[in-house]
Amino acid sequence: MPGTRNALPDQPDDAALAAAHELTAQVSVLRGTVRRDRRATSLPLLVLGGTTAAVMVPAIVQPTSMWTDGRIGAALQSVAIVAALAAIWQAERHRAVAAGVGTGRGFGLAAVAGLVLLVIPGGLLLSLIAGPFLTFALGLLIAGLKQRNAFISWFAVAVGVAGIVNDRDWISNRLPGPHPWAGPAISLTLALLTVAAGLLWWRRENRAA
Amino acid sequence: MTFDEVVHQRARLAIMSVLAEAGQADFPYLRKLLGMTDGNLGRHLETLAAAGLIVISKGYHGNRPRTWAELTSAGRRSLAAELANMRALIARLEQG
């Protein structure tokens, strides 16, 4: 086949093995350095998790307020999440221009998708029914798929499903006793889990470089 | 087992590995990270682009010209095949 050659060159096995190890190690180090430079996994999780946690706290402190309870609360939380997606997009764009690495395209698309979900009638209805974690999951999943980031993609699905199930009260309804704070508390836990995942990835990205 | 001569070259493999992780990287970033000269990097990028493994785009940020490189789908596949072949080679040689 043109442009190819046998993988066993005219060198002893020891030298070929050493060369192969060196090349794979070089690839691993380079990819780790780029991951640290981009913070492509840790930064989105920290920003999105932090924003989501921040908007869930009022729902626990004042669970029966008009602005935190019910569908108005869910709509405001979804708007905050879309804003977080847009902020991540802008941060990644800035890094792409300043440092010369990355694109930010994934979160740009995610922010647009989140916005579309909130403004089109069917999408708004769906997001009001499913709650803010629909916007959270959709945005994170779109960005994860666009950036080929398997962790982000799967994390989006897992947290999204848990968040939507919780928003439908399928978890809190099974807990004993009156608990108006339970649903928001579970949502807050999911958000803090996202922040924790972001911190873990930050450390991992530092180590890999 | 055969290796693609375009990909199986230390500098070009390094470039493709960086682009696989970065999504997109500009010329100064690649040059600094890989420790290459302008001419050396430029030649390798041209070779990869000619083989259809990367696309090079040029633009401006303000008045500054920028050159960006990004892997193509073929580039991703070729890189994945190269890394798989190397792992297989290591496994075979280590088994003796």
C-alpha cells in the first residue's frame, strides 16, 4: 500500500520496543499538557455546577417563594444555566484567542440550544415540565459530543436523568414525612456533585501535564 | 501490521496528537509546545495538509494574522490507527 511500510524496521526488537514506548509516552505527555492548557473538562463542570448550586440555594432557603417554587423558579434556574453555558463559551473563546488552543464551539452550540429550548413554545413547555436539569443536561451533552469529551457527555446524561427524575418529585415523594426542601436539596446535591467532579478533573489535568 | 509513513514520524505524530486533544491550535502554540522552528513546523503542517489529515485556516485577530490547524476526520482515524498499531507492536514485542 503506498505511503505505508512494515512496522518492523531494520532494528532489533529492543530498539523497536524502546522507540514505540518513547513515542507513546510522548503522545501521552503532549495530550496531558493540552488538557491542562484547555481545562476543557474541569472548567465547564466548575462553572455550570457552581451556577446551578447558586440558583438552587434560594429554593431551599425559601421553598415557597413565587420566585423559587414551581415553574417560575424552574424557568429562572434554566435561564441561569443558559447564561452559564454562554459564559463557558466566552471563556473558551477567549482562551482560544489568547493561548492559541481550543475552539469553544461546543459550548457556543450548547448555549444556543439552551436558549432555543427556552424561547420556542414546545421547548419552553418541555423545560418547565422537566425542570432546569433538562437545560443542564442538554447543554452539557451537546458540548461533550461536539468536543468528543466522553466524560462530559456521560456525566450530562447521568446528572440530567437524576435531576429530571427529581424535578418530577419521583424521588422526594418516596421519602418519609413532609419535606418541601427535599427536591431542591437533591438538586443542590447534584450541582455540588458537578462542582466536585470539576475539582477532581482540575487536579487530574494538573497531574497529567 | 503496517504504519502510515506520513503519520509515523515523530514530529507529525506529535502535531496530530496535540490537535486531537486541542480541537484546534494555532501556529505559535504548536511551535512552543513542540519546540520546533517555524520552518520545520511549517513543513510538517504542509505535509499533513497535503495528505488530507489536517486543515489549515488563516485569519486575523485584530491586525494579527493567525494560522490555525485542525484534524480532519481522516486525520482522527489515521491517528487512532497509528496509536493502535503502536500498542499492538508493544504488546507483541513484550510477549517476545
